[in-house]
Amino acid sequence: MRASAWLATAAHKAVREPPLAEIIDIDDPGDARIAAYRDVRERDLVGRQGHFVAEGEVVLRVLLTRAVHRTCSLLVTAKRFDNLGHLLALVPAAVPVYRASSAVMDAIVGFHIHRGILALGERAPMPGAAELLDQLPEEALVVVGLGIANHDNVGGIFRNAAAFGAAGVLLDGASCDPLYRKAIRVSVGASLIVPSARIGASEDVVALLERHGFLPFALSPSGATPLAQLARPARAAILLGTEGPGLPAGVMARARTVTIPMAQGFDSLNVATTSGIALYHLSQAATRIRRAGD
């Protein structure tokens, strides 16, 4: 899907007013109609063949109103149902809403769902990295994750990307799936709405970014330039590596390296925290550039 289509589809979903969905009561955990919700954690590991599970009221609102991904169904506990009228009114008529007791829902998913709300979504096609970069405006900030193998960190990066106006997130093949249930939850739904793409196994990420006019900034404790001294170009890419080893040496050698100075005796930040600090700095630098040119 072209990056521009993400925005157009999200805008359309935000203004439409679908009729009320059908409510279906489930009292048997073995009911075939809710098979997609069975043994959630085990299915998280093996994948869902083009689908994903979203969890919680805040995430569901994002899925229904802003995401380009299609909502296939909902599974809600009876005790949460009466307080969700405002949200259920957003569910299209063709989307079934299954209602079950807490005990039945726990038996279906295989553990206690204290939020009491799950949704099954169908993934929208993900653009290629070059296609996504092609569609971004002349002034754009992107995040690039290489080897981000922790779902909490991926979710945190997407949350920060949404909070500070990043135009997209690129991930290599070694990074976690941003539509993994835990990543969606940690991102508070941001991974459903921030445009993202996978970097191909044979793609040179630095060359890819430079070809599209992005200046790559490699974040590392050993970086040469303190973040506070970093000027913002029109197109900037924040490169983040896995915790511990960090970014590959070949990437570091070809990008401008940036460090976040810390107290003496400590030189390590969580990668999601690092993304938030760097995104904040560059987003504010972009604001100052625009004001200076007014």
C-alpha cells in the first residue's frame, strides 16, 4: 500500500458512521466462530496468516477510527459491555461482536484478559521501504530499527514516533513484528497508524536513505556528535540498533554518529527511550527551522 493511501484511508474511517454491529453471545469456549481467539499466546508465536489481535479499549478505538487495517471481529466480556456503547457504535454492521463471560473468555484465550476486550484485525499490505520513502514530504523524520528484537521496544519506538510526528518507521528483517499483540499494546495503538515498512534483506539501508535525500544519524554511546548540538536537515533518519551490540559497524562507519551524554559511569539507555529523546530533539529543531523561515 502506498504511504499516501494510509492517510487517505485513515481519514475516511474517522468520518464514517457505520450502523450498529450484531451482538453474538458465546457460552462455549469451543464455539467455532471464535476460533481465531483461541490460545492467543500460542498463536502469537506461530503467526495468524495475515491477521493480528489487538487488546484493550484505547487500542480498539485507534483500530476502529484511524487504522488502515480492517477490523474482522471483536470479543468482549459481558461485564465490560455496558460501558462500551460509545465504542461499539463505531463497529461496522458487517463486523461481528462476540460477548462472553469472563470465565468463558479466559478459557478461549488461555489466560486472564483483565482488559476484557480483544479484536481481530486483517493486515493492510505493507509498502516496501523505497515505496514508503518515496511518498514522504520534503521535510520528514523517520526512524530506522536494525535488530530490534524486543516487542516492548518496538512498541515503545512506534509510540514515540507517533508522539513526535515521525513520518514512518523502517525495520529490518531481524526486528520484531510491530503488529504483534504486545507491540501493539505497548505502542498504545501507534503501530496501527504510523506508516511502516520492512527493509529488504539485500537492501543497503544507508544507501537507501541517502538515495531518498535522508541524512542518517546513527545513535550510539560512542557517537561523535552530542545530540544537543545536532542540527535538523529537512529529511532526517534516526538509526537505532539492538541493545548491547548496537548498530552494525558498517552502518556506523557510513552515517553521522550521535550520542546522548549521560552521567559519569553510565552510558546506556533503553533503545525505546533513546528514540524518544532523539525524536523530541529533532522534532523541536524542525519547529525552530520553520519559525525562522516565516
